[in-house]
Amino acid sequence: MAVQAVPGVAILGPVAAEHAVILTPEAQFFVATLQRVFNSRRKDLLKRRQERQKELDAGRLPDFLPETASVRASPAWRCAPPAPGLVDRRVEITGPVDRKMVINAFNSGATQYMADFEDSHAPTWSNNLDGHVNLRDAIRRTITYSAPNGKNYNLRNDGKLATLLVRPRGWHLEEAHFLVDGEPCSASLFDFGLFFFHNAKATLAVGEGPYFYLPKMESHLEARLWNDVFNAAQDMIRIPRGTIRATVLIETLLAAFEMEEILYELRDHSAGLNCGRWDYIFSFIKKLRNHRLYVLPDRSAVTMTSPFMDAYVRLLIKTCHKRGVHAMGGMAAQIPIKDDPAANAAALAKVRADKEREVIAGHDGTWVAHPDLVKIALEVFNKHMPQPNQLFVRRDDVNVTAADLLCVGGGQLLAEGGITERGLRDNLSVGLAYMESWLRGVGCVPIHNLMEDAATAEISRSQVWQWVRHGAITREGRVVSAPWVLQILQEEVEAAKGKMGPQRFAASKYPLAAQLLAGTITGGPYSDFLTTLCYDHIVTKPASRM
């Protein structure tokens, strides 16, 4: 279906009839205006990321910024008070924006639902537009879904729907199907702009507001850009500044050194910080990948009690509560295992222990990825946090230094955890299977009884790259080399082929996934993100070549 494009906008993907209501001329103009005003700053900030990586590679390790010391020291500022629907955030469910998931998440019993256009979402053109249709319908309480098996899904009507927060894609990504003045639009501005334009006033009408999660930021200057976007967007549709609330995921190493500055920049719009644990581990590896001292053990051995992770959590809780906002816990990757009662019990015990650790540490809420885990998380937080939050837990006893945030125990973490052939094979298996799924348009995948998204796949491939780069030696005594890694990768491909059969395998994306993965695990070229590495392959023609 053809839609009317506004001057300077080119829509390169097909627009189905049900999507035309999202890509109205007015919505296009709104997004295009944000792009024209803010995209040059976005590109400048991405250049700063590249410059900072060169400094890290040269040995200038992260530290707290001397030029913003006064912001950290000042007792004179606090963030905005919690907005309606965000006072009690004890359990938030997260997931992609497909129609069935949206209904199940709203109905799950969680206090909030983070609808994800980012790491658990494969951003095909149709997936993106479907997601906006689904959220629009959910906010207006008109969403329904009829499954192929005949089961019907509707929103519950008992007044216990989750409060919606939306996570747009990060600053580094672009939307190739939507050009403004000949350039691909910032994916962040595209996702945010379409949702905000269509739904900001509708969220206020149900007693809540336009609430967001902001991913992958690396500095307070990137937070300042978001704050300016928020002010412009609110002015354009004539709602008061400060109506928007945003929780920032602290999921990059550099952002951990600027937590207070990030809150300060967003203080009129801030809803707190979240421990984006899996992306944080990925960022730790990525940023320090050229330094042998920071080689990490098997992914399973890097836990929230590892020294650098424990320091990051303690600092986040202290920082948030000092400034009057929520300190949100992270995601346990375990999911229910229906065909193995013993394994299921063990998995659920890990989830319970993880949530107990978080609430006792002082977190105000946590994340789950599966509706069946909402009840467990609620039980834990209800027991230890009968009140709506723990903003009064100040943690003045905490003093986290730069060295603490970089601490791997002088190699002790690696020595105790170890690198194993099993860990290497698991990393390659997860990376390959996830990339194959993502290339098919599915961004949230159960693999080996864990819910994997882009963040955990990033850890998997980055660890392999790091181990090859530094000639790591497994517990079995074998050097992790490029030829061995590529051999195991090929074995994983053959295993998938044997399991699927020739016909299904030929229709899969395994050959392409293996090709792309092989280029970023051998210790040489390193792609900053799997999503940017793979994106051209899910772009609808003719948008693939700009």
C-alpha cells in the first residue's frame, strides 16, 4: 500500500494496510523533525565512542570524570519523584513486541512491562511496524489475538494490567527503510518518535504516561541528547516538560563511571537506573578486549558476585537512592523447563536466589523474561520489601572506586572460573543459534534452557574473540586458536544440519550465520555489535544499499 510521504522523507520498505495508520504524514513529519534537529549530534557522539576506544586500547582505562566532580559531590539536586504507575516496580517483565507477547505481558501480573524494540527484537521492517500497531492497540485496550490453534487472547479486565515502558533501539543503530533528506533515520529517534507521537496522550488518558527504557549509552553527553529530544518532543505535541520518564540501562562499562552525571542530565525525566547485567559483561569484554589482564573465564563463571559486577551493583543502588530514583535489578536468564522436573526445580531455585540477592542488596525491583517467573519474583520481593520501594536504603556505607569497577582479582577470577572446552563450545553454539534466529526475524530465543537475546549472544562471541586474541589456555591444556574455533563452529553447523535434516537446513539461515560469526571470533576484525553486523541481511530490498 502506498502512503503519502512528506517532503524530504523516503519510505523504502513496503507499507501494509494495517501499518499505514502508523506512518501517517503527521507521524513522518514528527520523526523527520527529530532527525533533522538531533542526528548530527548523535553522529558526533558516536565518533567520540570510537576515539575513546582508541584511548582504551592505548591503556587509558576508565575513571570517574574530574570535570563533573561537582555534580557528583553536590547535595543540591535530586531527580523528579516517581510518576504514576512507577512508584512500585517490584517485578517488570520484558520481551519483544509481537502481538501475543504484548497481551501476555500486560496480563502477567507484573507491575510493569518493558516492550522491547531492542535486544529481544529482530528489527525487520514488518516487525517494527507490527510492534507499533500492537502497542497502540494495547494502550487503547483494543488488542486481541487469535492463535493458529484457535486460542484467543484478550487483555484482562480486572484493573491489574502492567504499566508500559518502551525500549527503543540504541544510538548506534539506524532505520534503513526510513530516509530523511537522503540519510537513514536514527533507529532511536524512529522508535521513540513513532511511539511517542501516537501514544503519549493516550498513556496519560489511562492514568500513566509515556515511559521509556534507554539502552547502550556510554556517557552523560548521550543522556543529555536524550533529554533534549524529550523536551523537543513534549513541546511539539504540547504536553508539559517532565511528563516523560526514562530509566537508563547501565549496560556499558563507561556509563558505570558516569551514573550520577547521567541522572543529572535526565533529572527532570529520570525514573532511575537498571543493572543491564548481560550487556554490561559484554561491554566489559569489548572495551577491554585488547588487554590480557581482563580476559574472563567461561560465561557461566562470571556472576553477579564477581568483583567487578558486585561493585557495579553496589554503586548503582547507592547512586539511585542518593538521588531519589529506583535502582532496578537485572534479568535472570533461566526459564521453566517443562519436560524435566529436576532441572526445572534447579532453574527456578537459581531465579529465586538471584531475586533474593537483589532485594536484600537494596534493589527496588527486578526483571523476568517469562510470565511463569513473575510469581516467584513477586514472592521474593513481597517477603523482603512489603513497601512500594526501598528508596530510603541509602547505602552510605558503599565506597566504590575506579579500581573496584575494573577488578578481576588480578587474574584470580580467571584462575578460579577457568576456560573450558565446554564453555568454548557453548559460546559458539549460542552465538550461532541466536544469529540464525535473528536473521530469520526472531530476536528472543530459548537455547540450552536459557532465554537468550542479543546481549548474551554478544558475550558468547566476544569471549571467543578475546580468548583467541590472547592465546588463552583451557583447563584441558589446549590453546584457544583461530583454526580450532573455526573447526568447532563448523561442527556446530553440521550438528544443526543433522538435527534439522537437509531440507529444513537449506531453508535456514545457518550458513549465513556461520559466515558472519566466523568473521568476528578469530581475534582479528571485531564488529562492535552483532546487530549492526547482521542488519543489512534483514533489510527489505531496495533499502539494503544506500
